[in-house]
Amino acid sequence: MDELAYLKVLDKELVVALGCTEPTAIALASALAVKYLDEEAVDRLEVYASSNIIKNAMGVKIPGTDLTGMNLAAALGTLSDSSMELNLLTGLTKEQIEKAALMIKEGRV
């Protein structure tokens, strides 16, 4: 494959993401779930993931916070805009972070 063809493939396939892709992917999955449900109907959230996703998601900070964790990523996803895709954690508000932390504290994630 020549260099130009390689660059075309990269341009077509690469997607810009904010932060580490594992917590962002978890957040996107929960955001998409909420998109198809009434947000107020989301009482509890469970995340099932491979050990590699879990390992990576647990050890990196969530963009816009000083916090880590798969549960936080999932909770923040329920409060984020899925249309932003892998950039959905951009511009998190203090209120979103507090609400996500409360969801975890209440055992809802």
C-alpha cells in the first residue's frame, strides 16, 4: 500500500476522542442507552465489559475531572449528549459530576 492510500484509510477510519477511549466508550454506551429511554426511567445502570476494558477504564482519569473509574464514566454518560460520540465528556459541568457521584453513592451504578 502506498503512503497516500495508507493516509486515506487512516482519514476514513480514525475518530477523534477526548481522553482514553475505554471510559469514553463506556460513557457513550450509557448515553446511547439513555437516548432510547426516558432519562427519568433510568433507575439503575449495569456495565458488562471485558477485563481489558475494565483494567484500562479503572486506571485513567475521566476528562474534566480529577476522578477515575468505570462507574463514573457510565454515570456521566447517562448525563451526556450521545450525539457528541467519543467527545461526549467534553465540557462536563460541576453539576453533572456531582449527580454522577450521587448515582454511584446511592448504588445505582
